[in-house]
Amino acid sequence: MKKSGLEAGGSQKGPTETTPLVGKDGSGGGGDGGGSSKGGFGGLSVNQVALLIAGEMAGSGVLALPRALTKTGWVGVPIIIIMCVIAAFSGKRLGDCWSMVEARDPEMRSRQRTPYAIIANQALGKKWSVVVSMAMMATLFGAAVVYLLMAAQIIEEVLRTLVPTVTFCAWFLIVAGATTPLMMFTSPKDFSSTDQNRLRPYAYIFDQSLRNHFGLDQSFTGVIAFGSTFVACILYFIQMMNDIRPFPTFRLGIHGFQDFFLAFGTIMFAFGGASAFPTIQNDMADKSKFNKSLMYSFGAVLILYLPIAIAGYAIYGESVAPNLAASVTATPLTLVANILMAVHLIAAFTILINPVCQEAEELYNIAHDATLWRMGVRVSIMLAILFIGESIPRFYTILALVGGTTVALLTFVLPSLCYLKLSELPPAEGQVAVQQPGWMKMVCWEVIIIGAVGGIAATYSAVSAIFSTAQATPCYLK
């Protein structure tokens, strides 16, 4: 079978894009990997994959969902549950897509750099593979802006009593300046001896860095990412229980179109992350158990989200801040929780932005040893983030915009569409045609329609909110 550029391995000496990271003997050199030998790493287990997926999704969503309920009312609670189920369904379809790709071409069973783009290429054509790659970069960049804005706001809350005169705009500038040097150390050679990680999700890139530098187990990333958020949520919840006051104010009547779909975009963003699933699935020791990992991870995320969202809205009502950390009473409990979330967000930002930096360096054909040029590219990317953050200092509008555009496309539209298209392709030689029941096709189209319509409405609402005169004035015009 003739390979496209996306599928063909690189020609460089040593490991290439199709060289498996995990060997069957655990040495990092071949196959799926089922175990680990001394000094090596086996394939990911069901629990490790569940932790990686949960750690990737949990984060900013937990702080933004209480405010989302102020724009939907209590109907937002079933919407959160439904969107969680839909996102899990889409994740399973994406996993099935990769299984079909592997069945059609056994060479795809080795390590691939951009499995989602390969799926889109085989299902929809080369143009869509480019769209997927661009959407993944836009998602990472937009999420990086959101993470940095939220981290700056949390740091402002932590240090408000010490430096009350420093504004949020100033804190965002300080945080951006402090994290810029960290971007300089995240070069391809810092994360791996090859460039295989260029388009990988941040959690997986971090895992490769830990693996290469410290020899830590693959589940460590998921434990840190999800564990820090989990502990912070427990502390927030305890403090919220202490903050209970009688008769909080709730808005009665129908919520407006813009408010509702701003919240819808936020909910979409909270369950985004499907673009990472094929990469993570490809490293499983037993890929047939990916569905079990999805159930565990989405269940854990939902258990994390619902109590915070419901309690935040029930206790603070319409006065709950876009960032929950700004509404919870300042106590030692919330101080620890804020520190945990700030560290999580800054660390996630640093690793999240790395694939964007590497993609820009690849676009301009900058060599890995051209340090000054690489530094210039990364500083330019940080300046772009700084400009967007200072221009739109309310993170939730950016969050809703990303949720309604690239996240809606990658998580809620394309997985089911690619699944249907791949199912319709003629089987490869020696393979049996895939027959999908009618109910499955119907559910897939319903998910596609919900993702497309909800994404368009959320995008329109977010853009309208960004340019609305009611929004905060850009920091540089104050």
C-alpha cells in the first residue's frame, strides 16, 4: 500500500516517526509493549491511560463550570452530564477509527507521530488531515492563553493581601514574563532524542520528559495532573461548605442566547482532549481495553466536576466569579488549593505551548541547534499570547471560543464523522467489511449535529461577547 506523507516514516538515521517508543521487551524499540524490563517501560495499562486522560481534561474546567451554570441555570447540570457522555462516546469512536486504520495497514501499528491526522487523511482526505493538525495547534495555543490568564488570576488572589495595588493586568504581565524562560528549555532534544513529540498533547510530552530525565513511570504524569486538581477540589469544596449562606441570588426566567451558548462553549472545552486519545491509545499494552480506560477517566472527571459546579452555583448564586478561586473565602484551605491550581496551570501551560513552538520552528525550518532563532520564535509566541491576554482579559470568552471552534470540531464532530467514513470504505485484502447497525449511525449523526450546531452557536456567542462594549477594556487602554 502506498503511504502518504503523514503515514510514511522519516528517513533520518536512528528512530523515525514510525519507530515504536515502547518495545515488546520494554526497551523502547518495537511493537505494542506489554511489559517492562529492567530499565525499560512497557505499554500503558488501563489505569495509567485513565489517569493520563483524566489529568489532561481536568483543570481549567473545574474552575469555570460554576460560572457556566449562572448562564444556563440548573438545566446546565444535565447538560454537563450529557456532554460528558457524548465526549466519551466520541472518544470511543476515535479509538475505533484507529483500530480500523491499523487493521487496514499493519504498518500503522507502530508508533505514529500524528495518529489523528492519519485518521482524517484516510477517512476524509489529505485536506482534512491538514485541518486537524491546524485545529490541534489552535487548541493548544488557545488553551495556553486560558491557562496563563487563570494562573495570573489565582496568583492575584493568593497575593492580594500582600500587594493589593497590583492589578490583574500587571499580574498577567508578570506571570508571562516569569514563564517565558521556561519555554526556552522545552526544545525537542530536552523532551526526547527524536522529534516524535512535536505534535503530542502536553501530558504525553511531559511524560516523555520525565521518562528520559528521571526514569519515572508513565503513570506519574496522570497522577500529578489529576491528583493536584483532585486535592485542590476537595479543599475548595470544604471551604465552600463553610461559606454557605442563606438565600443566594439566582436569576429567574429564560437565560439569553448569548449567555447560554457561552456556557455551552465552556462545557465543551471542559470535556475536550479527544485529539490526544489516539496517541495515548497507541501506547497501550492492550489497545482493546481503551474503552475501559475511557469509562474510568470520564467517570472520574465527572465526579470531580459535578460537586464543584453544583456547590459553587448553589452557594454563591449569580455572584460566583468566572474563576471559582475568586469567590471562595480566603483561608489556609483555599491558599493551599490556589497554590496547587496555580502550579498545575503554569506547569501545564509550559508543556502545552511546546508543540506550538516546535511547529512554528518546523514551519520556518529552524534547526534544533539554532538557539537564537529558536528563542526568537518562542519569544514571539509569548508576545502573541501576551497581546491576546492583555486585549481580552476575561479568560472565559477565549475559553468559550476555543470550546466552540477547534474543540467542537476535534472532540464532537470529526470522531463520529471519521468513524462513519472509515466504516464505509471497502475492506483491505483479507479483511471483513465493517457493518455498523442503524442505531449506531443514527447516534453518530446526532452527535455530529449537536457538536456542529452547538459549536457554531458557541462561537457566535463568544465572538459577540469579545467585541461587546460590556466586556472589560483592554489592559493597554486603561
